[in-house]
Amino acid sequence: MTGKASPAKAAVGDKPVFAYLASLPQPQRGIAEAVDALAATTLPRLQRSVKWGMAYYGVGDGWCFSCGGFASHVKLMFINGVTLDPVPPVTPVGMGKATRGVELASLDDIDEAQLAAWMTQITSVPGVGGKKGRAARSAS
């Protein structure tokens, strides 16, 4: 693995995300699979996609957070993460001014209660890339 996101191709659905997660080396694979499983149990109407070499997750209209494997960790990034309480500590490079997240280097770094709380909170904030966003952009 490098310091960059994976070259996985963009695709919507569970199957491409599961393939992406399976392609990661350990320990990143185990960490990302644990995050995915937590998301699935926390968010009943979870939708998955691979975008920009990472797994993206949403509920309803738009994507709310992403999870991707890097050389020494997994990044879990919340789009509009500045709205979360408490605000996650990491400002991911190249993800926008409002994105915040955490870097997970091992399974021990996963605080399930905190991550589940953030996942639940972030789904109440409009996501990005939803139909409303695309329609608004194409109308202008």
C-alpha cells in the first residue's frame, strides 16, 4: 500500500465495496471490515459505493462518510464532520474544509460507541453527491 487511496474503480453497491475491502492488506483489511460491519449494524438503510479509491457510505440522498486503506492506517472520514459532537480530530488532506475523521492503525483504535454515534449523527446532515445536489448543479 502507498500513502494514496486505492486504484479501485468507482461502482455503486455492496459487492464492489466488499471486493475493495477484501483487496486491502492486513491490518487495514480487518480494520476497514470492522468499520463496515459497524456501519451495517448502526445504519439500517446503509448504502455503499466505491468512489475515488475508497468505500463511501450513505443513508438516503447522498454520501455521509468514507473509509479507505492507506500505508499505515485506515482513514474514516465524515463529510461535514465539523457538525459532529465531539468533532473528530483529523482534518484529512484534500477532502474539503468541513470533513473530519480519524486514522485507525489497529483494531484497538476502534471506539465502537464513538464511531456509531458519529455515524448516526452524520446521517442527519445532508450528504454529498445525492440527486438533489446533482439536480441543483445541472440547473445552474
